[in-house]
Amino acid sequence: MSAPSTATATRPTAPSTRPIVEVRGVSKVYGKVRALHAIDLEFEPGRLTSLLGPSGCGKTTLLKIIAGLIPPSEGEVRIQGRPVTGPGPERAFVFQDFALLPWATVLKNVAFGLELRGVPRAEREERARHWIAEVGLAGFEQSYPHQLSGGMRQRVGLARALAVDAQVLLMDEPFSAVDEQTRRKFQEDLLGLVAREKKTFLFVTHSIEEAVYLSDRIVLLSPRPGRVAGIVEPKIRRDGDPERIRRDPVYLDTVETIWRGLKGYVE
Amino acid sequence: MRSAALDEPAAVPVEAEDGRTALGGAALRLLSVAIVLGLWEVAGRGGVNPALPAFSETALAALAMLADGSLPAAFLVTLEPLVLGLAISTLLGVGLGIAMGLWRPAEWLGVPVLVILQAAPLAALVPLLTFAYGIGLTSKTLVVCIMALPVIVLNAYRAIRHTPQSLVEMGRVFLASPRIIVLRIVLPAASPVIFAGLRLGVAAGFIGAILAELLITPTGIGDLVTYHQSVADYPRMYAAIAAIVLASALTIGLLERVEIRLFRPERAGR
Amino acid sequence: MQVAGFRLPASSSLLLWLLLWELVGRAEVTILLPPITAIAARLVEIVPTPSFAEALAITGQAFFLGNAIAILVGVPVGVLMGRSRIADELLLPWVNLFVSAPLSALVPVLMLLFGIGQTTIVTTVFLFAVWIIVLDTRAGVRGIPPSLLEMARCYGAGPLQCFFKIHLLAALPEILTGIRMGVIRGVKGVVIGQLLVSVVGFGHLFEIYSSNFLMEHFWALLFVLFAFAVLVAEGLAWLERRVDYFAAARH
Ligand SMILES: Nc1ncnc2c1ncn2[C@@H]1O[C@H](COP(=O)(O)OP(=O)(O)OP(=O)(O)O)[C@@H](O)[C@H]1O
Ligand SMILES: [Mg+2]
């Protein structure tokens, strides 16, 4: 992901392809808490969708339902047309708390998913090394998680998810632990990645700016029970200087619009 | 079940050296030992109590007992039930704890009983064990077991139950089978706490071994203590006690080292 | 655990164990295990006797006295160690030595020094309880954010006020954990002490019952002890959860 910092990313904005992930009428109830209510969403390959909403509105829950980690109370999720009953090889997850094995080196952590898929040692280590380098951690292959900073650990989790070459990447606040500079660098790198790989990205964030900057589409969720409160498709030209995007009137207007929409929930 | 023994920190944590200046620390620790031993010497010589020998007398007695071989011989005798009991407790305890952590029916059956056993003064069972199994090795081994087993089981159980949920979810996302999740995630994640439980079990086992030797029949170190007490050879009696206390401290210190080495690489580097 | 969709209460398995015990007792598999009902009947019988009351009183006295001294000594020493580096370096090796030492080996010494009686038992309880109280208090005090103490000093608090208003209160959850673990150890200490001294309290009764093969008596006494130990542990755990609740805002 260490793309040149001037991410020259142009993306087809025409969503003509068939959705790879379909969420149909999904609700989730935890005991008495209604976390999600009647969510209908579709996700197409090659596009990045952000889930944006106040804390506790069910973003993580939705992502985990799509991952097959928790069953929905109602409704279903389909991946490539088939209903989800559990985790599958076409989906990978980036955990908000990294979920690294503390007793394993960076190399082993990144290769973990491949290892479980039965990829032979030499091959999985080669692929792991490639992705470690891609996220800018070359030289840290033999380090242990506790020897890395929070942001570096987050990148290990990212590399592990990218290494299994899944079609759908579910990312739960993947940049939450990094400082502002690194975060910006990551965002630019992610734009490069989306442009290069024809994958489906689902991205949870708390930051309106981040969502607008990165996304082809932003799904706004209402507070509990979370439902789709609105969908924004920022029409931002992503070629050229990344700094220009942040000063782009369309960018600023979109941020403003979303903020005004969400403000109601805060008050 | 939320209960006294369960929400207590899984085990007394390893006392790690923190970033204090090592040299000044070592000097102070040396000073501390010197002060305590000095006080002991003064109290012994000053005749605070006729049954309190000075430190120098005790140390000389210890050397004499080392030289005539009585101390090493006693240690060998004491070690027998101790090692046997700890081996049994470790195998059985870790096995039970893991079973309780992984399998709901075992948890339901086992946890309440173990919570009681950990809080209860099981030493009171010693007369019963003597009554049932006589005064030999079996009883003494069982005393070590009843002291060491509950803490080992409960630590293993808690360690398994406290596996970080996100690590298990990570395993599932990357398509690990339940067996692989247990072998590759749950057990490695639990092993530091399981090992800390073993350390606590060893400390409890020492208490049990000495209790058995003092209460059932005097053998080994217990014999040295009772015999020298009966002939009023207090320096040798104290030397035997100091020796077993030191042996226990050294064993536990060694286990801490091993623990840091194996499971806490972030502390080993200091 | 759930059986056929019905949630079994957490400690309900104890009933199953008691039932099993009763069956084993009735079947007279071993004279070690008399039926629970017989033990219960014996319990009702011996509890009102003067010898039991006396043993209970003397055991309770040793237990409370030993623990009280352990708390009164352990907490201030722990605070001192948490605050002063020199005190910490001087005391920590000994605290670490004794917290996991085979204290049963020290009882013969205590008997020599303090005689065969209550003083020895109280000292045993003290020795079992005090070290973990010191260690946990020390850990709690070391966890107090320095800003809290600076704040107190800014508002003109003296050392004594700091001790009572900041150290004790801010480290209260850890101190209570230490006290709870110390008290649990204290129960074990009082029993080990009495067994070894064997002329006072429950130790004396145990001696009489076991040498006369009075298994029902023996178990009745054990049940009283175990119930006492569990009640004390659970009661303190309950208190600790209350304090944790109030202290939750601390972090
Ligand atoms: N395992 C669970 N049991 C009970 N309730 C839960 C559980 N997981 C989540 N919830 C509830 O469901 C709601 C949604 O939780 P979720 O973690 O999905 O929110 P989120 O949008 O990811 O929040 P945040 O932005 O703070 O991460 C919350 O109100 C939470 O209390
Ligand atoms: Mg979340």
C-alpha cells in the first residue's frame, strides 16, 4: 500500500456491475437492545462504501453480520448470490482492535490467514513479505506486535486481510489508532489500493472528512436502532494532488451537508 | 457465575523489574538484607528470647548440616511427595481447567465446587486423609494435591474463558476450524495465565508438603524441624526452616524467570 | 448452562453434588463420607454445645484479631512502599519472599517464641494475610495518577490528609482486593495454625473427632468452616464490586 503519495487514482464511477454483497432486510436484536433495523444495501466490486453514524448505531454489528461472525435476527446477507451462513474465503476483516496474535511475529501474523487456507509455508511467507512491504513495514517481519506502535500494528492487521486476496474487505475503523499525519498517508494509500485492486471495500469510520475523502458512497446510519438514514455519493475527482481534494468545493460541500444531516442526532 | 474467586485477578502478577536504576536498587536490596539479618543477629545475641538463636549461629548450623549431609538428605525426602503431588496437580489441574473452560457442562459442574475449594481452608482435611490413607507417602502427596490443585484448575479455567473475543473472531474470519481455534489461538493465549497458576500452585504445594510433614509424621525437613526442636538445638531447627523457605523462594523465582522468558517477551528484554 | 432451552442457575450443580454425596454416603462406600443428611443432623446437634461455642469464639477471635492487625499494618506499609522508592526497595524483597513462602514451616518457630496458644494463632493469621495486602495496596498506590496528588497539594493538603483523602480512597479498589485475598489466606492460616498447635479451638476439636473416628462430627465442623470461608470471601467480593462501581469513573 506504499503507493506514491501522489495517488493518481481515477475510478470508474459507473456502478453497472452486479452487486457482490447484498444485505436484505437485516435486523439485529441483542436481548432488549435493537441494534439494527431493516437494513437493505448492495455493494459493488471496485467501490469503497463508508458506513458513517453515531457511536453504538450498529456499524460493527453490520460488518460482523456481513462477515458471518454473528447471525442476523431477521433478513439475510448474500455474497455472490449465495446466502451467508458463516465466514468465507471471499471476505476478509480488519479488526478495530487489530486482533494480532501477541506470541507470533509480524510475518506469522500476516501469514496466518494463508496458513489456515493450507498455503504451503514458502509461498505464504513470500506473499506475506510482499504485503508487509506494501503496508510499509518491510524490515519488521521478525518483530512481535508489542514492539510496534499502534499504527504499525494496525497495518499488520491490514496486511493480513490483504494477503488472503479476498474479494470483499470489511474494515472496522482501520485508521482509528494512527496519528493525523499517518492517517492521511493511509487514506491516500487506500485510494491507490482501491484503484488498483478490483475489490469491494466496506469501511467503518467516525470521521465525516475521512468518509467523504475516501468513499464512492457513504451510508449514513441513524442512532439505535441503526437504519439507513441516507446515502451520499460524493462526486469528487480523485486525480491529481491529494491536498487539492481537501480544498475541493465539492468535498467541502459534501462534508457540510453530511454534518448538517448528522447534527440533528447530536442535539 | 460471578463470584469471589472468579473476579479476582487471575493470578498474582509477576513482579517485574521496572525502569528504576538497577544499581541503586541492588545496593538498597543488599542493604535491606543486611539490616534484617543484622537485627536478627542482635536480637539473637541480646537474648530477646531463649528460643531465638542469632543469625550467625543459624548460618553456621546450616553449613554444618550441609556438610554432614543431613540437610540434603532431608530435602530429598521432602521433595518426593512435593514433586509427585505437584506433577499430579499440574496434569489433572490444567486438564480439568481447560475442560471447564471449553465445555459448558464441565463448567457448570466444576466451577462452583472449585470456587468453594479455593476459598475453603482445605488443610482441615489433613486428619481425614491421614485417617484414610495412613501416614505414608500417599497421604503426604494428597496434602500437596489438595493445596495446589484448586488454584491451578481455576487459573487454567479463567485463562481459557478470558481469551480475547476478537482473537477468536479473527480465527473464524480466516476460516479456522474450532479445533484449530482451540489449538492455535485459545491455548496459546491462555498459557501465560495457566503458567502463573502453576507458580501459585507450587507455592501452595510447598505449604502443603511442610504441613504434611509437621502434622502427619515428621519426615524430611519436617523431621529436622521437630527433632531439633525437641532437643532444643534451635540453630539447626531455624536453619532447616530457613532452608525450606529459601528453597521455595528460589523455585518460585526460577518459575518467574521461565514465565517471563516464555510468555512475556516484552519484559524479558530489559 | 442451558438444558433443553432452560437456563440452569449458576451454582445449581452443587445440589447435584450433594445428592451424589448422599447416595455415596447411604451406600456406605467408605466411612470417610457419611451421608449429608446425617452430617446435617450432627451439625444441628453440635452447634449449640458449649465446646463448639467455645471453639468458635476462640477461632473467630484469632481470625479477626490477626486480620485486623494485618490490615492495620499492611495498608500503611503498602502505601509507604507505593510512595517511597527507598522504602520500596528495602521492603519488597522480603514481602515477595513471604507472600509465597511455605508459612506452615514458620508455625513451629512461632510456637517456640509465643507459646502454645492464642498468640501463636493470631500471629499465624497475621503472617498469612499481611503480605498480599501490602502488595496490592502498593500496586494501587502506584497506579494513582500523579496529577491527583499534585492537585491535592495545590489545594494545600498535608501529608496526613493526602494519606486519608487521596491514597486510601484512590487505591481503595486494589486495597479491597488485597484485603479480600488476605482474609481468604487468613482463614487458611487460622486452620493451619490450629491444626499445628492442636490444643485450641477447632484444631482441638478436629483432633478429638478424628482420633475417635467421629466422621459426622468432623464433616459438620468442616462445613461450618467452609461456609464461613465462602461467606467471608463472597461478602468481601460484594463490597469490592460496590466500590469498583463508585471508582469506575476513576479510569
Ligand atoms: N454482544 C452484544 N451484546 C449486547 N449488545 C450488543 C452487543 N454488541 C453490540 N451491542 C449493542 O448493539 C449496539 C450497536 O453496537 P455496535 O458495536 O455495532 O456499534 P458501533 O456502531 O460499531 O459503535 P462504535 O462506533 O462505538 O464502534 C450498541 O448499542 C451495543 O450496545
Ligand atoms: Mg464499532
